[in-house]
Amino acid sequence: MNLFVNGDISTMHLFQVTPDELKDEEEYEDILEDIKEECNKYGVVRSIEIPRPIEGVEVPGCGKWSHTDIENIHILIRIELTKHRMPHPNACKEMLLIDRKLGGRGIIDIQSLRTTQIQTLKHFFHSKQTNLHKAIVKADKNYTQLNLSYPDHDGQLFPETEGFMLATQDQVIATQNYKKYIIKDPSITDDNCRKCHQQKETIDHITSGCKTLAGTEYTARHISAAKVIHQALATTNKLIENTYPYYNYTPTSVLENDRYKLYWDVEIHTDKTIPANRPDILQSKADKMTYLIDIAIPNNVNIRNTYAGKISKYTDPAMEIKRLWKQNKVTTVLLIMSVSGLTPNTFTQHLQQLGLDEKLHKVFQKSVILKTCNIVRSFLNSDK
């Protein structure tokens, strides 16, 4: 619904009325009068446009756009382009929607645009803590396309991101090694890493083996995933009140209440020198139980070795903490996920061990995948 006030202000109000209300003549008149009266408080209303449903006719602005509707729009776009002989008849249609910087034609992807707008609006409503916003979130049970009463904690990805990650898992990304030995590109004579120049530039090397990226990109990915767990622990154990999207969450070094104490990246001092002295720690005061929590994001083929290595690594710290802190039990909890989102069967068991919801697995996985995709894209777009 568009409102033009004083000739220079235009606003749009979405999802305020139902199709049935607009079909009813009396309801429609009441809605029109209420909106006009309210908007007159801010200036003279020149015109009000409200789309009304008509049986058998598709009225722009009414109803929800389905994937079929959006695909039909893309079909019309391709038809118009073909009329003007812009794309080749045998060209891949997906190339039309890829950004020009990435080798495509740069046509706006309406589906991605729609998804982005929905996610932005959902984030807006979920981030607000006023009673009004909370009531709207609670009431919207698939009433609008935002479906606010069901938060986006299912780890869904944009189709482009999911496709890129699958290509990464299949190792068909255009690395130097792939170009030289798979594509047989004669212009590629050196397949060493363009960053460290020490190892072959394979997808495994880019995602977890490049020394140049170890202190920056890999660390940022680790911290992003760790924030998911830390905020969940802090919320579950009533150490914080407000929650935020994990990427906006800033962990506090030490959080404490009457029952629990939670450490974030704090060095643990013991009588015996131990290398693994900065785990995240959850301490239950009443039970005198301590959980040493470590997060690791290895390559796909190294999950099992990483798990075994971490268990051995935290044996000494667990013994020292139990003795010095006079704990009844110290348990090591390993949350391990590969760079492409693969997880051991023990992952959800460890979440339950910490008293966390199993659904957190998907949020954790999404944070890892997004960071891995970002690492690979940034690497391939960088200069040698």
C-alpha cells in the first residue's frame, strides 16, 4: 500500500490486512478511512493505493509470491533477452544471474533479492525487544512471508552458497592445481599456492592448510563457530539475558552467577606447564563439575585424527584442573566439524552433554560453511 503525503513522502505498509478483509466492501471502506485518518496527522494525504483481490485475476501486490511466480518472471526476462539476441540459444541460463565480476551477465536474481529482504526483515523483528515487536513475532504464524514465529535457526543457506560449498566438497573449484592437472590449462606452469608458495594449491590446502591464512581467516572461522556455543551456554545457564545473532555477539572473558561460571579464551594457570591451557570452560559450582570445551575445524579427512589428538591433548589439563580447583569431575567436550560442515556422530551427544539444544548443530554448521565459502572466494579473487 503506497501513501503519498505532501507530494514528497511515500511509504509502503505490508501484511497489515488479509485478502478476506479487502474483499469485503465495508471492511475495505473502514480500512481506507482508518489509514487516511492516521496519516493525516502527518500531512495531507494525496492518494492511497490498496491492491484488492479479484477472483480469477492476478493483482500485483496481493498474496504471496511463490517460487513458481518468481521463476515465471525469470522466464519472461529470458524471453525478452532472446528477442533481442542478447544470450546465445545454447548458453547456460544460470550465467545470466551471476555477477559480471564473476563472469556472468549480471541480471538481478529476484529470488535472491526476495530472500535477502525477508532475512533482513526477520532479523529486524527478532532483534527488537519491545513488547510490540515481540507480539508481532508471536502472532505471525505463517501469516506473512516472514513467518516470524519460527526463527531462522534451521541453518538454511542461499542456493548459490550451497552450490558453491558442494563444488568445494567435490573439489571442482578452479585452483591452480585443478587448472593444471584436471582442465590441462597450458598457461598454468606453477601450481603452488599463490599465498604461501610452499604447498600445492588444492582446495584442501586453501580451506585449512595455508600458513598465510592460519592466523587470520582460519582463526576468524574458529571464533565465529565458538561464539555460537558460548552464547548458547551463557543463555541456557542464565548468565546473560539478551541474545543476538552469533555474528554480532561479543563474548565476555568471564561470566558468573550463583550456579555457573563460564570462561572464554582465558589462560588457565597450573603448577605443571601444559600447552593446551586456553579452552573454553563451563564450571558448575553446585556439582563441582567442570567441562573443558574445545572447538576444532579440520579438513574432511582429518576429523578422526583431530578427535583422537584433542582427547590426548586435554588429559593433563583435566587432571590439573581437577586437583587445583578441587572438582569432583572434569570432562573434556570436543565439538569438531570439518571445513565443509561434516561432523562426527558424537557432535549432538556433546551438545546434549552441555545441556544445549540439538538444533544448535545447524547454526554451528552454517557459521562454518559461510566462513569457508568466504575464505575460498576471497582466496581465488586475490592476486598472486
